Amino acid sequence: MKEVRNKLMALFVGIIVAALLIVVLFETGVCEDGVLAGENPQMEFAFLTVMELLTIAMIPLALRLLKFKNIENELRERHLEALKKWGALRLLMLEVLIVLNTLFYYLFLNTSFGYMAIILLICMAFVYPSESRCAAEAFLNEEEEVEK
């Protein structure tokens, strides 16, 4: 149990650190911000539209992912092995978008990307891989009750 939780926690923290590294690089002037700002409005609009659609679609999908019947059945049968796979996918669904939105914010200097990254960061609180959440999502508590 602890091994799966630690792997999920490493993924959780690792990608947030990557997004913070992007912030530090741009804020300290190591990387130049606004490189793509105003250069090609059609490209900026396309990136913004795609990221908005992905963000709007991924948030409810990631939050509900482990409740889909097929995934829930797999979690009931294979417990921690399935949790490692599906938990990592759920974290990546949100965290990859955080990193991309953060990067696009600094490249385009468009606050919409920043707001989407902040919204996704808030959503991370709902998928935080605590020990009790991992046990509940892998149906470990239910198995212990059946054994008693």
C-alpha cells in the first residue's frame, strides 16, 4: 500500500515541481517571456481554444475516472496494481495540463492560460493521494470488512 501511495505522491509532487520550475525560470529571466505574444494571433487563439477545451473536459473526467464501472471493477479485483495504473493516469490528466498552461502563459503572456493552471492546481486537492484515499479507492477497507 505504501509503495503505491509513494509512487503516486512522487508523481503528484514531481509534476507540480516541474510547473514551479517553469515559473522560476521565467520569473528570474533565465527564459524570455512573451516570445510568442502577439506574433501570430491565430496560433494563440488555436492554442487557447484547445487548452480551454482540454481543461474543461479533463477536470470532470479525472475527478470521476475511478467511478467508471470497468475501472471500478478492475480496482475491486486487482486493488493496488489497478490503483497504481489508474491513479497515475488521473494525476497525469490534470498535471500535464498544469505544466502546459503554465508554459503557454509565459510564452503568450495570456492570463487565460494562467487562470486555467490555477483552476487545475485547485483540482489537485481532490485527487491528493493520501493513504486513506488510496485505501478507499483500491477497496482495501471493503476487503478487510469481508474477512472479519
